[in-house]
Amino acid sequence: MGIIEQKNEKENRLLETAFKLFTEKGIKSTSIQEIVDNAKVAKGTFYLYFKDKYEIRDILITKKSEKLFSEALSKMRKNYIQNFSDQIIFIINYVIDELARNPLLLKFISKNLSWGVYNRTIIKLYDRQELKPDGLYSLFLKGVEENHIELENPKVTLFMIIELVSSTCFDSILYQNPLPIEEYKPYLYNAIRNFLK
């Protein structure tokens, strides 16, 4: 294994270990020492990659959010959905279903899904799927333009959609508030379609 592969392997081990500990114990109750002990790396190695445990949390939120949307986009493309609103609903539905299946991930990302997609600091550090020509943001801009949807600021509209989904679905999935998620989805999707008229 080369030096770059070893560095990547250590960084990934730290990320995976931190995620496991954060979801089991919470971020506040997890120390950097616990992360390095469980990842079986020296404490100095942690600081080669991350400033503190909050930076590793931010990177994890970004990576997990990116992965969710990337998988959703991939599935959507395999289904050949033509209607723009239906494409966005498909993506959102996929993300909601994945979060409902994985309550630990839901609690970890909680109300930070939009932050995970839009964090500029993390974008500079990591290659971002959403900024690639086939990413979520590009799909959204292209759909708005091709469908002649008059939005004052498409970026803000996408942010609002993701924010609406993340904040309301968290309560709906975990606490059935205001409704269980399957009953809530039609209301949510109606609101999203109204954004895209």
C-alpha cells in the first residue's frame, strides 16, 4: 500500500469511527481520544486531517448528505423521469425513504441536510457531487431553465426545498409529527410542486 493509500485509509477510518461514536454517544459525549483509540491511530494523526471533532462532524454531514443525493440522482436517471417536478419529487422521496430506513443517519444529519449540501468551506476541501455537471444543483438549474420556471433565485429555492424536507421530515419520521411520514408526503410534495410552478 502506497503512502497516499495509507493516508486515505487512516482518514476514512477516522471518519467511519467518528460517525459510529457520534451516532451511538452523541458528539458532545465523544472525545477525540475515543475516536483515535477506536480508529487505532495516534492522536497526532487526527490533527493531520481535522482541526477538531466539530470539523470531522461537518465533513461527515457533508459526505453523508452528498452520498444520499448522489444515490438519489443515480436512481432517478435509471427511471427516465421526464417531468421536472417529478424528478425533484423522486429525489426527495428517495432521500426521505433512506433517512426513514436509517434513523441513526437521520438523527446525525437531523436538520443539517441543506447545510451539508451548501457548506462552502467543505466544498473547497472535498470534491462535491452537487457541483459537477450531473449533480443536484446543476440538474435543478437546468430543469428551471428548460421548463421556463420563473424563479427569482433558483439556488435559494433549492435551498428552501431541502430545508423544508430536512426540518419537517425529521419530526415526521421520528415522532409522527404532524403526521407519520407516508401520510405527510403528499402535503410536502404539493408544497414542493408549488415552489416549481
